[in-house]
Amino acid sequence: MEIIVTSAEQLSRLIREEISRLQDFRPAKPPRPDHLDFKEALKFVNEQGFPLSRSQFYKSTSLKQVPFKTFGRKLIFSRLQLLDWIESKTIDKNETSLIELALARSARKKKGAKNV
């Protein structure tokens, strides 16, 4: 054990410096919770660069296309699951067969709508 001899003035100065350093200390922000309500989930999806209207998101949720859980009657969404869902909805431009299939389906839908 090492004994340090100091004067009262030096000790007082050291204590003031440490107190001042502690007062400047700012704790890190707590991590954002993973769970979101409907409004927050819609905003999160839009912030990721995938614009959806409120009604489109609601319809996707009601068709159970979007991952969610319930707490009583409230819908709860996970950021991680939403990111996975977004990733599953994106198509790699190198996979032309999937793009062509999506375009063909879209064209059939439009053609069917005109005949009605």
C-alpha cells in the first residue's frame, strides 16, 4: 500500500476538480426500445425509405403481411422484425426473373381493372 502525503489545499483542489468532472459527466442515452405502436411503426418504415400511407400499412397489417404482436387490443411492432420484413419485400435487381414476374402480375391486374 502506498501512502501519499498532501496538504489540505492540494486535497481540497483535487476534490473540487473531481466534483467538477463529475458534474460534466452525462450518462449515455438509454437504448431505444424495440417495441413500437402503430403510428411509430409507420413512421419507422417510412424513415427506412419505404413510403407507405397509413391505409396501406393498416391493410398490410390486417392481412397479416406485416409482423406484429398484440398486447390486449393494441398492436405492437418490433423494429428488428420490421427491418426483416422490409428486407424480404425488396428484390435484388440482379434477379431479373422475380422482377419480370412482378411486372407481369402488375400488368395483369391493370388489364383486369380496365375490362371491368
